[in-house]
Amino acid sequence: MNLPLSLTINGVRREIALDGPRVTLLDLLRERLDLTGTKKGCDRGQCGACTVLVDGRRINSCLALAVSHDGAEITTIEGVARGDQLHPVQAAFIAHDGFQCGFCTPGQIMSGIGLIREGQAGDDPERVRECMSGNLCRCGAYQGITEAVLEAQASITATKQRRSA
């Protein structure tokens, strides 16, 4: 049984034939499209390692059936940098040591990007921690992660203000 699916992934329109209706978005990305930056952690929506943006909103791709997102725009960790220029959240993660083993990092970065786009980050560390509580870090790099999201939020806000001036 082939189900047709049309997705825009990291800015590229893709026409895909799914083997069946039970293929998760995570498995489609990793196994069919070789976009392995999105990690399979718990496979139960509890760790956030599989976080991607769907139409600009954060989701756990391990819980999302691919077929239910026909026509959607998907952004994975592979799609956030522009050539050699890192996204501000990526750059801030490096500057603040927001990772150790790195397994959760793609999901953390995608969650941080989504949080900022949603207008939820602000400048309150507690708010950032609360809004990113669905992304677990086994190494405990939460301080660096929080600082990175706050710095990226400030950088993105400053860039927007300069452009509008």
C-alpha cells in the first residue's frame, strides 16, 4: 500500500510514497530521507531528542504520523544553518557549552528555535527552562542550554530592531 505524501523539508518540496499509514515522521526523516540529525531517543515523546518544527511549531516527530502532515513545512536541524553561517541558537549553544555528549543537542536547538519563534523565550531563565522542560539532557547541561537560548533570543531581537530602524 503506497500512500502519496507531499512535504517541504528544509525548503525542498518532496513527493514521497509511504509504505503505510503508520510511518512516523521521525522514521521517515531518518530512515527514508537520511536526515539523521533528528535523534530517536525514547521513541515515546518523553525526551525531546526528536524535536522538529512543523509549520513553525515544535513537535516530537516520534509521535507524529507522517501522513497526518501532508502539505506541511518541516524544518530539521539540517535546515537551520545557512551555508557556513550557523543559526543564532546554534552559535549560542557553542558559546555557552550548551551540550556535552551532543545526543539531545539537535532537539534542544530545534526547541530553542521554536520557543523564540513562538515569542515564549523573553528574558526570563525560569520561563525558558519551563518551556523547554520537554527536552531532556542526560548530561545536565541545562545552564548552558538556558543561557544559549536567552543569548540567541537577545541576538535575534537586536537584529530585527536594526533591520526595522
